[in-house]
Amino acid sequence: TPLGSPAYYAVRFAPERTRELHALLLAWFDSIQSIAQSPNDPGVARLKLDWWRNEITQSLGNGESRHPLMTCMCTEGLNAEAVDPMRAIIDASEQQIRQPELSTTTAFQQSCRQTGGHLFILMSQPHRASSYNSERCMALGGYWHGVELLRLFSNNPSVVTHDVRDMLRNANDAGQRQTGFDRLLSYPATAKKLGREVIPAVARRLVAVTQALHKRMAKAGYLVNHQTVQRAPIANLWTAWRAKPSR
């Protein structure tokens, strides 16, 4: 996890017994995402994703890991319950390669849920996913991933529909830019009470930092067309530390 990033502090404050595995899972997630982002050869990218599908099935089906990252995750307790969410993330990445430009707002929201939501479910490892609220994991994970894509909009504007792209590029109308955000983000209102959410601790902290980032975007007038919105590392640390479950 990059030093000073939201992921770095979310993992740092995670329970010690799961800290290493969660850092590895986030590294794996980033590696899968990087395969799908603007590949030079879409065919080769899909072959890489197929390789990972086989690696997951083999490694978590009493086989032998071939990738060092997979070996480390298995050593840290990754179990067979991870197969479905990991494959779902890979499927979403392949869909991104096949259809890099989403045609509807609904497609954007579904893609975010498929990607970020299944990552949050994956973060239930090494425990059973049934220990957490899977629907809230999907909703909050989708929100987290959607904000992240909009934060990086200037690097990849094709992630949103034509009409929303025009709104976000409207330098003279903050209201239109906010409308674009609101249309894309299926914001889970009860996320304001994160301490009561039955989701993995690391996911709770990622959402807390995302909420703070969302507020920063709003304060800056949602100007994401020419800049990548970020928060200072100390701000990420403070927000992650405060995101504790309610007693």
C-alpha cells in the first residue's frame, strides 16, 4: 500500500491478525485493475486475466500457487471463500477491457458495485463472508470505487457517459458538475454511521476516507477535469484512526 495513501492507513489500523493479508489483497486488486486500464493489447490483457482465474482456482482448490503474491496470500490464510469475489473482480476487469466506455449511468454504478463491492466482500478474509452484511459491503464498496474513479477522472474520462463527461468538463457551472456526480454515485446515506456498519474494519476505514475525499471534492466545486483530487497523508491518518466501530 503506497505510503500515506488511504489504503496504507486503512491497513495500518486493521486488526494485526489480518493486516498482512489485507495489504496483499489490496496489492492484488491494484494489479488486476492495472491490467484492465488502457491496455496496449486487449487480447493479451484478457489472457492475463484468464491466467489469474486459473491461478485462483488452482491455489484455493488444494493446488500449488505459481505467483508469489498468491503464495503469500495463501500463507496468510486466504481460503476457498475468496474464489467467487476474486473471480467477480476479474470478470469486471475483463468487461472494462471489452467495453472501456460505459453507455449509461446504471452501467457505471453496476460496474462499481461489481468491482469495489466484491473487494469489500473479499476483505472478510480470512473469516467467513457471512460474518458481515454482504449487501452493505456491495453498496459501500461501489460508492468507494465510484469516488475513486471520479477522483482520477482527468486520467481516464471515458469511465463516465458522454452527458456526465460534459457536465464534469463544464468549468463555469459547479451546479452541473455536482449533478454529474450525483447521477453517478449511488450514495449510501447510512454510511454516515459507519461505526454501526457490519463490514470489515479495513473497508470501514476506506469508506471513511472516501467520504472525507468526497467532501473535499464538493468544497472544490467538483473540479476533477484538470486535476487529481487528493488529501494530505496526515488527514488520511486522522480519518482512518477515527473510523472505529461503535461499542
